[in-house]
Amino acid sequence: MKQTFIVLLSFLFSATLWAQSVTVRGKLISASDQSGLPYATISVAREANPANAVKKLATQENGTFSTTLDPGKYIFSFHFVGMDQVEKPVEISSSQNPVDLGEIEMTESSTELDELSVTAQAPLVKVDIDKLTYNAKDDPESSTSSVLDLLRKVPLVTVDGEDEIQLKGSTNFKIYLNGKPSNMISSNPSEVLKSMPANSVKDVEVITDPGAKYDAEGIGGIINIVTDKRADDGYSGSVGGNADTFGGYGGNAYLATKYGKFGFTGNAGYYSFRRPESESSFFREETDPVNTLSLDGTNKSDGGGLYLSGALSFEPDTLNLFNLSVSRFGGSYNSLSVQEALSEGARPYSYNTRSNSTGDYGGMNLSVDYQRSFKRKGEMLTASYRYEHNPNDSEYDSKYENVIGEFYYPDGYQQKSVNNAGGSEHTGQIDYVNPLNGKHNIEAGLKYIFRDNSSRGDHTFFDVDEGQWQPDLSRKNDLDHQQYITSGYAGYGYKMGKVGMKVGLRGEHTQQEIHFMNNDQDTIINTNFFDVVPSATISYQLGMTRTLRGGYNMRISRPGIWYLNPYVNDVDPNNISYGNPHLDAEQQHNFNINYGSFSQKLNFNATLSYSFARNAVTSRSFIENGVTHNTYDNIGRNHTVGTDMYVSWTPTQMIRTYINGGVNYTDIQSTEDNELRNSGFSGRAFGGFTYTFPGDLRLGANGGLFMSRVQLQTEQSPFYFYSFSAMKSLLDKKLDISLNIQNAFSKYRETSSTTTGAGFTQKSTYQNPMRSLRLSITYRFGDLKTSMKKVQRTISNEDVMQGQSGSQEGGGTTGGGNQ
């Protein structure tokens, strides 16, 4: 009996102690956009002794937290990188259990954080269900680099030595600016992004699994560049300039202001580029009839452009928000090619030619967005309209001299060609989002797009016998292309604990009219088709910093104007290129598994992906009457298995190193010719090392290696590149100076490509100048505080293959430096 009494007393005493423990919970959010703050540090101390923490914990991925405490008076201290510290007194009594602190807001710090401590305190990469986010503001090198340099460090993104951007080893993706497609960037990405300062960017989002709300396209993903809009009843901005030893230079300016209910951000830049003379050689061998052709030449080019963009927001109250954005960009390029030709065998001839090519590109964009919020947090209705106009013109003239033998043109022959191409686009869209509760979320939307593209050419030649210019009607290839797209989507999301999921279904009806005009025919083609496109993504949080994700989506890609344009670019009469107005949309299925582990010192991300397409738009090259024709066809059936990896290591505050890249295996086969098939591995890698000295001096080294991408007919040689940089911050970190040298130990880099087809093999080799020195200067001014609000859903037209800008490139590789 005594023992029973003791056991019962012990149980009652334990139950009393247990009852005294009170659960305290809440959610930490950002005051600017009401989003949860993940992995923030929380310190709990007794009010009587605030210097000694009795408990420390971290918020979950969505910003929520929970802990147990004995009754009493406490001080909760909340810490998050880039935010002002928040202290909250809390009194806990046993009569109230649990204690819900609700939502605790943190505001962005008005004091710029020290760059060294930023890297050590927070991971640079955040994982969401359908995307990865690179925190550009926490990258210590962002103050002295360009946006293009920043992209080299973003997981799944690589930038090669020619500044071509790839996402998971593919060029089939879109670049957005603040959630909207930006033709300002996509028309000339390398030059525009090189002229944009990285310190104007807040985040770079890699949307690896575009869901149902995105247009149903065969896109490997979306790179969304989110600019920094921090200004609260004040302003912030920067100005910068750069120059290189090739003769290129540029300048940029950025400004963000907010006064009361109005906010404004603006960006402007100018760039001028020069590419010194490069050498090239081309050799083609034919078997039926037997003939060889060699072309040796030089090429040099220059150009420049100007871009302007601005966004205005008006928030009359907490439930209504209006955005207006306008952008305008334009540029031009000039190219001079000199070439010597020698043909031997069935068609013996030789000649010299001199060709001048010019191009003008540009466009303007106007977007209007309205967002209506409701009492339920996260529920919103948005309506958007977008207009875009994008002219893209080019012309060339060529003169042939010292013509000997059976060549197409007589000695002294000249030809000119002018192509005016481009189009306009109108888009209307309505989106609705309802979070329902903390676990479930639904979304739906409707969209309508009207596109009107056209191409007109003017071709003339100099009649040697008549001594005057004559029209050449045989080269007429004009096009009108109108497209009407009606689409709708519905999606569902679920998030509870460690598990997250998104599923969606999208339907699109496409109607298009293609008017094809040449000297022999005038044809109108009408097509209609309907696509049902599913998508699904699931994620599981293995730990506070480790996430496993998997996804599937089916996408389609409609060929853009440069794939459809029948205009024949015959600046090199031995290698002509043109589009195909009869192309159909391409369908592609994508599967991927992703693992990410991101901590203060070590960031790791790995992705395994598989994709296949049965009617892929594929470049095609063939010989006809001794001329290489380069164009496109729906003849590709390809399968690709790939892996991508990103590792960033910061062992100390002074050292940071990273590597970013991947390997793919591709098998591609023609659906028309079983003998036309290619397979193999392709890969890319980019790595860097930075050491920070006292006094804000940083030295860095970067390098990259790229293997050939597997194409149906063409193989390219691998190549590498490297650079060294020095960066210094002055005037209390407001002035940044950066010096960068590319390929210091090699003046030229040799690359080659080989194309094979029925009865021919051709190889092009290039010697391009690579060694250059670049100086960049950036000055920042103003106070950085909280964010200007923008509509969370807006128009995103990512459904068109862009092709080349300013020049009609076909499937193969042209020779004689006319790239």
C-alpha cells in the first residue's frame, strides 16, 4: 500500500510539472510581402535576466515556430539576415495553453550589412516546391559584378565563354524580369545582362517545374531576375560604367523611390561592343558528284544598344494595388566579312568577296496590372493587359571579284538584301488564388493572346551588262503569320509539415493563319489544335536544410518568327539559311528529381532529369546544286538523361568557392531518315574561388569547361575559358571598383564544328580573340528600407521559341566567318 501511494504521488507530481509547461507558437513574417521567414533564429530569455538565453530555436521553412516554456515573464528576440532585430515581451501563465503570439513582422534593415557576415550567416540558395532562389543580395561579389556574372553562380545555370546562357544544359528556356517575360533581355541577353549591375538584383529564381499557370510550352525552365525595389518614403539607386580593351564600353543607372501610396523603379543602360577581327576556315567535301570547297576569311563586328524600363505602383488601400510598367530598348550591329573561295572537282571555280551586314533590333512593352486582395490572407484576384511590339530588321550587301570558273555570279556582281521582320502582341489575363486554409491552396485563370508577325524582303542585284541595279523577284520570300491562343488552367497545392505538393491541368486552343508569298505562289495555311497539359510536383523536407523534390510536366513549343521566316539569308551563296513556315508545335515531356541541402557554410544541389520529344523542331542541313541549305523541320525524336550539380563552400568568412555544372546523354534520331542519328555525352562546368582581404579587397579566379552539345548533324569541339578579378569597395562601401581579365595567357581560342549529311561533310574552324581586360565602377546612393509592392500575378508569355536575333540562322554552320 505504501509503495502504491508513492507511485501515485510521483505520478501526480509529474503530471503537475507537465501541466505547468505551456506551448508557445507563432509565425515570423516579412512586413513587406507578408511571406514567412524560414530558419530565422529565436532566442528566449527570462525578463529578469535578458542577457542569458534559456532556449534557442529556429523557424520552420514557412516561418512558423513552436516551443514549450514554464509560466513566467520572457523576452523573445528574433534575428534574420537583412532584417531589424525584433524583441517581444511575453507573459506565460498556466491558465492559457497554448499561447499563440500570432504573426510577428520584421522589417528590412535600413543599414547595409557587412558583406563578410552575410555569407557566413545565411545560405545563398533557398528551395521551394517548384523553384530554387539564389539570394543575390547576400552574395558579397554582387556589388562589383554584372548580372551575367551573377548567373554563373546560380544552380542549374551555366554561362559559356561566348556568354551563351544555358539552363540544365539547354538553351530552351525563358528569362523574366520581375515575373514578366523580357524581350529587352531575350533579344540580346549577353550584352544587356553584362550592362546591368548585380547590386540592382535581389533574387534570381530558377523555376524548374513550370506549373499549370505558365503557358504550355517545351521550356526547360524559367530564369526570373527579381530587381531590388527597397525604398520607403525615400530613394535608393546606383550609377555605373565599364570599359574593356576590345573597345567596348557601357553605362547604367538604377533608381527606386517610394512616397506614401506611390512607388517607382527605373533602370537605364547603354552598351557598345566591339569584336576584333577573327579568322575562320571552312572545308566541305561532297561524294556525288565529287567536289571540295574551301573558304578562308576574316570577320569583325561592332554595335551597341540602349534600354530603358520603369515601373510605377499605386496602393490606394490595403486591398487594392495597381502597377504600370513600360520598357523600351533598341540596338544595332555591323559586321564585315572578307572571304576567299576555291572549289575543285565537279564545279571548279574561285572568287573573292566582301560582305557588309547590318541589323537593327528593338521593341517596346506596356503592361497594366490590377490586384484585388480579400480578407482571407493570400486570396487575390488579378487582371492584366500587355502590349508588345518588336521590330527586327537586317540587311546586307556583297560584292564578288576575281571570279574564275563556273561560279553562280559573274565577276563584279553585287547583291543587296533588306529584310523587315517583327510583330506585335496583345495579351489579356485573369488569375484567382485562394489559400483556403494553411494546408490547401487552389488557383485558376484564363488567358487570351493575339500575335501578328510579318516578314518582308527587298532584293536587288547589280546588272553588270546593264550597269545598273535591278530587282531580283526570284528571291522573294514574304510571310504574314497571325496566331490566336485561348487558354485556361486550374491548380491545387497542398502543404503540411514536411510534405508539399502542386498539381495542375492546363488547356490551350491555338488557331493560326500563315500567308506565304514568293514569286511562284501565294498560299494561305490555316491550322487549329488543342493541347491538354498536366503538371505535378511533390517535395519532402528531410530536415531543416534538406529537401527532396520530384516533378513532371508536359510542355509544347510554338516556333517563333525566326524559325518560321522563309527569308533566305544568302550573304554566303555557298551556305544559305532560312526558316520553315510549315513548322508544327513541338511537344516535350520532362521528369526530374532534385535534392538540395543548404546551410551556412555548405550549399549542395543535385538534379537528375529525363526528357523526350517525338516531333522536336530540329536544325537540318542538306546539299542542293552545290549549296548547303540550313533550315528547320519537325523531324527530331530525342531522349535526354542528365544530371546537374551545384556546390558552394564557405569554410571561413574570407574564403568562398563554388562549382556549377552537369552532364547529359542525348540520343536524337530523324523521323524521316533512319540513318540520320546521333548520340553522346555533353557537359559543362563553371567554378570559382574568392578570397577576401581586410579592407574590403577581394581577389577571385573563375573558369569553365564546355563539351559539345549533341545535335542531329553537327558536333562542336569542347573549349575552356578562365578569368581573374580584383574588387575593392571604397567610401563606406558605396563605391565599388572591379578589374577583370579574360584568358590572360591565350590571345585566341580555336573552336570547330563538323556537320555531316547525305553525301557531304563540312567543317568550320574559328580563331576568335579572347584576351581582354574589363574595368567596372559602381556608385550606390540613398537609403535602402522596405519593398515597393508589385502585383503577384501578371502576364507571362513564355510560349515561343525565340531563335536567333538579328540574323536568320539555319540548322548548320556557315563558313567563312559569316556567323
